[in-house]
Amino acid sequence: MPVLILRQLYLVMCCLLLASGCGAAIQRNGTEQLLLSDSVDQAIDQLDLSPLAGRKVYLDTEYMKTFKGANVFINSDYIISALRQKLTTTGCFIQATRLDADYILEARVGALGTDSMEVTYGIPSSNGLGVAATALSGVPAVPAIPEISVGKRNGVKGISKIVVFAYHRETSIPVWQSGSAIARSDARDSWFMGVGPLTRGSVYNGTLLAGNRINSPFEKKSKTHKVKPLTMADKHSYVHPAVLEQQLADAQANSQPAVEQASHEQPQTPAAVPPAAPTP
């Protein structure tokens, strides 16, 4: 009797496996790097550096060196470069040394990492029948029951926290602080009856099924295009180098005072004196 029950159980398992699809996702190093860099970009986009626009600023990164290492995907060099880009696009003049700057912008990183989550909907793998079969004499060994899942979901989330503040270099008087700029980036993989992975998240431009882009039937296509503020992830050209060089040359030419040429003065010839009239 126990053998008949086991055979029926295996038959049901085989039918389920044949009826369902199959899919797998091998990651996560590349996805984790995208998540961390995307969360860093989003956090820096939250910084409003407009109070320092038009000022000479030195970026102090002394307290960001701890994020350099082989075990960290996105190190401090990437964050420093992103901060310099934000300063430049805001209108700040970045200085190479502290003495050349009027204001010091000090930055620090409060969080930089990923969290993962795995959820399975179904029957988990178990070896209970094999243990029970060993207690019965004359019953062959029963292998462990594999996982039978109706659905499965894996998710990874990248989290970044960046804080900056500025002070006057000569007087050390604080002039501005950003507050906590916290950003989260996510990537999710889902399976249903073995079909998948269905990939979604903030690092993907749309929805992917087994690596191929698909259009959701429930997605509404908006006819009106809203103007969104420029972010660090957007492609944008500020000015062509040739145009910038011409503008700088014209500005330099207009700033030079006009040189007036000295006029050549010719000596004035005395007017001809008319001859005296003859005396009678």
C-alpha cells in the first residue's frame, strides 16, 4: 500500500513538471552594480546645490575613502564623480585646491548596499517520506521530494544615503546642508508555473520576459508628454565644443579695450601772405 501511494505521488509530480514551463535567472553581480549605481544617481539628484551656483567650491571627500575596496561594487570614485557632475551642472566652479575655493563642500556616505528577498508559493522540498520509509521494513529507499512551486519571486533592492554640507573656507561659517538624500532602486524576477523570469524594476526600461522586452496589455500609453527635470541618467548635450570655443573667443575679444591709433599730425604751413600793393 505505501508503495502504491508513492507511485501515485510521483505520477502527479511528473504531470506537474511536464505541464509547466521552465526558466532560470543567473545573476546577480551585474544587477547589483546597476542597482547601487542607480540608487547613487537618484540620491545625488535629490541634492539641491543651487545656493552654491556661481561660487568657487572645493569638494572635500576625506570621509568617503572607507568605501574603496574589492568587496564593494560601487566605490567612492563613482560617487565623487557623480557629485562633481552635479556641481558642474548646477553652475558651481570646482576648484582643484582648498585655497582656491571660497566654499568647502564636504560629503559623506551613510549607506551603500543591497537587500535580497526570495518568496516561493507552493510545496518546499522535503525528505520526510524518505525518513519515514526507512522505518518500514521491505520498503525501498525514497528520494527527497523536490520543490513544487506554483509561483516564485526573487527581488534585490539597492539602497544609498548621501549627505553633504557646505561652509565658508576662511571663516568656517556653515552656509548650507542637504539633509539625508536616501534613494532605493529595485529589480524583481517572477515565475508562474515555471514560466519566467518576468523581470521588472527601476533599472530596467520596461518589462522583460526571459530577457525579451514585452508590452503589458494593461499599460496605458499617454499621449501628452510631460517635461521632466533632467537627471543624471538622462542623455543630454549642453553645448557643442565648437560653439563654446567661439563664445569664449567672442567674449574675450569684447572684454579687451579698444586700442585707438594715434593720429598723424602734419605741421601746419603758414598761410600765404598776399603781396603788398605797390605804392603809387
